[in-house]
Amino acid sequence: MPDGYPTAAQKEALSPICDHEPMPTDRLAERLLAAREPSTDPGHARAITRMAGTLAWRLQAQGFITANGTDAWRTTSTGRALIACPGASP
């Protein structure tokens, strides 16, 4: 079992990775940003983009995703089980 407990934000990031893998961090950031209400704060998009990289790093450190190439992610069997993702594309 991976160390630590995944947060709601980590589970939220894991779902699109599982559904559309391999997923580059920049595409993950786009999906996370699109899932939120628009903001008038000029730093909002930049903060979500930065958060995507941090979430991916933590998910990898916990064993829920693995790097595929230079900047693309795939879920592990443990990650798929965590969110009940039916499976990954080959």
C-alpha cells in the first residue's frame, strides 16, 4: 500500500489521468482548470497549473501513477483501484 492518504484533490487529479492516459501534466492542468468556476483573479490559472504538477508528483510518490515518457502519466493498478477506474487504455 502506498504511503500516506490521498487527498480529495489528488483523487480529482487521478480520475482524468486514468480516463485519458497517458496524460501530460499540461493537459491535466487544463482539465483541472476547466472543472472549476471561472475566476477574475489573474493568477488563478497559473495557480491551478502549478497545482497540477504538485499533485502529479505526490501521486507518483505514493505509487498511484507512474511516469510514461518525459512528462506523461499513467495510473498504476493501485491508483485505478483507489478511484474504481475500470482500467486504462493499453
